[in-house]
Amino acid sequence: MAFLTLQILNSFYGRRLKSMGKLEILGMLFTLNASRIKSQLFLRNNSLKDI
């Protein structure tokens, strides 16, 4: 999963990604995962309200 995300980021940012540090890349992955988790929780809460 992380490898796929890195490939997507690499296609977006190209050479800039190579010059970034590993910590920055991990930070970007973490923020992506956090936003994905938040959206999943939001969707789950909304679907529970509809029941």
C-alpha cells in the first residue's frame, strides 16, 4: 500500500520527491492516512444516522 502511494506521489511530484527526505515522505503518507481515516469515520457516522 505504501509503495503504491509512493508511486502516485512520484508521478505527481516527479524529481522533487527524490530530493525530499524520508521523514517528509512518511509525514505525507501519515497525513494521507489520517485524512482517509477521518473521511471513513465521517461516512460511517452519517450512515448510522440514516438507520
